[in-house]
Amino acid sequence: MDHSTLVFDAFDVDLVVKVLANTAFSPFFTGMIPIFYYFHVGTIKNDTVVGSFCYFLLVSSFCASTILSFPPRVRVISII
């Protein structure tokens, strides 16, 4: 009796999107990429360091614009 299945039978796209939203498209993790490249290469004028820093600025500005464009609603609670 062989019950083997393929790995991608139950491929969940939502899970992949959530993981990428919290890693590859997160300002915290993208901010670490140019720092690690700088420590590894040793110069800030390297194309990889500059490119990853530009990607960090792009992701951070997008996240800041989405957060600032949708301010949280303030609920006024009346005691009366």
C-alpha cells in the first residue's frame, strides 16, 4: 500500500504571501540586508550595498505611505 503524495499537492499560496510579507517585504528585514552586505564587503560604494539600500528605501517608503494614508479611527466613548 503506497500512500505517497507529491509535496505540492496542498500548496497554500496564502501562506507563501504571508511569509513573504513578513520577511522579504518587511522594512525590518530589508534594512538588515545592506548592513550585512556592508559588513561582508567592507565598502559602502559596492553595487550590491547600494542596490539593497535602495530596495530598503523603496519598501520602507511604501510601508510608510500605506500606514500614513490609513490613520486609525479614534473611537469616542461617552460616559453619559
